[in-house]
Amino acid sequence: MIQTNTLMIGDEDQAVGFQTEEQLRLRLVNYPGGELGAQSQVVWNGRRYSIHGEPRRFNSSPRTAHVDYTIKRF
């Protein structure tokens, strides 16, 4: 599941509206490849995203366990 947010960079810049970054939440459920590394990249809809920050692990039960990542495209 991927959720989107679009953020503005530098609200005081004259380039407001021209410099944006896209931030997405990537949720991996039962992913057989293990956890993604810090230098990993994800290609989705023809666009390349980088992993940003540490993954959030949810291990409360085997049925609901998943890992959330924040990915960014600049």
C-alpha cells in the first residue's frame, strides 16, 4: 500500500510551487525479500524513490506484522 503526500520545500523561497518533493508511505506485508536497506531505491509508476529515515516495524502478531517505510522523490 502506498499513500501520497506532497510537501513544499523552503516556503520563503521565490521558487515556491516550483521546488516540491513527493513523500510516500510504503507498507510491506509478507515481503519475502526481507527489510530494505538505507541505500535502497524503489521504482513505482516509472518514478524512482529513495528510502528516507528508519523503517517502522509492527510485530504485534504474525497476522498484522508489517514494515512501514517513508520514501521520497525529489
